[in-house]
Amino acid sequence: MSDQLPAASADHLARPDPDRLKPLTSTHKPRILILYGSLREVSYSRLLAGECRRLLEHFGCEVEIFDPAGLPLPDAAPTDHPRVAELRRLTQWSEGQVWISPERHGAMTGIMKAQIDWIPLSVGAVRPTQGKTLAVMEVSGGSQSFNAVNQLRILGRWMRMVTIPNQSSVPKAFQQFDDDGRMKPSAYYDRVVDVCEELVKFTWLIRDASPYLTERYSERVESAAELEKRVTLTSI
């Protein structure tokens, strides 16, 4: 192997082992966090978040929705700010997430991005989002668009999440909800059901295997180097 992969460290180049993916032992309800990107009094992303919550609870999940009201702009407050601390606590608690943003000026809203920017890639040795499942959705006031969900997918990848293949884009959202704030029957509602169902299935599949799926060669090499450094310093 050393002749074929001379740049690799043989001590840390592990062959993928399918047996480590087989035990699915968790029996608790999948824990799902929903983020939405609007502070409007009549917020269609918040209404869609409510529909997702009902569906996910019907599918056997424990669900929390984070209200972005009062969340400061990124870096405008310390990380122990109550709203920031709550967002980070829910992120660590969750096993999967749903991100729902309005599309504004052809992009996700700043409110949506601010929430994601407050979630760090790592806190010490803990990576709050790595290996968690993610579903992305958007609402828009005009014709159907996928700009926001495409951007959310990029962010999900950057946050090292497992973003499911399906997604939802709800055009002319003001026409899709009744006076009670419930989404009307339509092909758009059917897609929301599809996405929630798929998220639950992926979360079942991944949550027990996540530590193994997200274990990486580069981190094994880095951890070994850090350990060797500490042993050397201790022996001096």
C-alpha cells in the first residue's frame, strides 16, 4: 500500500467497514429543529414551519421551532446572549433540521442567514451540525423559484450536514394558506409531506451511524499528532 499511496499515513488510512453501519439501536423519537427566516406578523415561512411541525410530530418526531425574534446580528453580541445560547442548545439537541426561508431579492433572507451564522462549525471538540440531517424549503410571493433552497443547500454542505435529496418551494405563498393559517390542499402541500417523510427516514438511517460516517482520515492524523505532542511535552 505504501507504494501505491505514498502520501498517506498507513496507521490512519482505515478501510470503510459496512458492519459499523448495521446497528440501529436508538429508540427515542427523532429530534428535529425547525428554523424559519422571517419576523413579519404574517409570516408564511413561520406558517410553513407550523405545518412541518404537525407532520413531523405525526411521523413520530420530537420537534422544536426556534423563533428568531430578538436574535442579535452575528458578532454583535457575545455567544452567551440568551437567544444565541438557546439556538446553539437546540442545534446540539437536534438530530435533524428543517430550514425554511422566504426568498427576498432573489436570495434567502438575512434573518435566515443570521441564524445559521450563529451556529459554529465547532465548539471545542463538538461539531454541532456535523452528520445531522437537513431538509430545505422556501416560500416566495411570486412565481416558483429555487434560489433560496439552492443557497440553503450550499450552507448545509458547509455545515457538514446530510441534506436530503427532496426539497420544497412554495410560490405565491399568500394563496397557499387559509384564514386560520393552515396550508391548503395542493401539489405544493403534497411536496411538503414528501420532504418531511423523507427527512424522518434519513434521520432514522443516519443518526446512529453519524459518528462513524463523519469520522475522517485527516482528523485521525491531526488527533494523533496532537496526542504525540502532548506526550512529548509531558515527558520533558
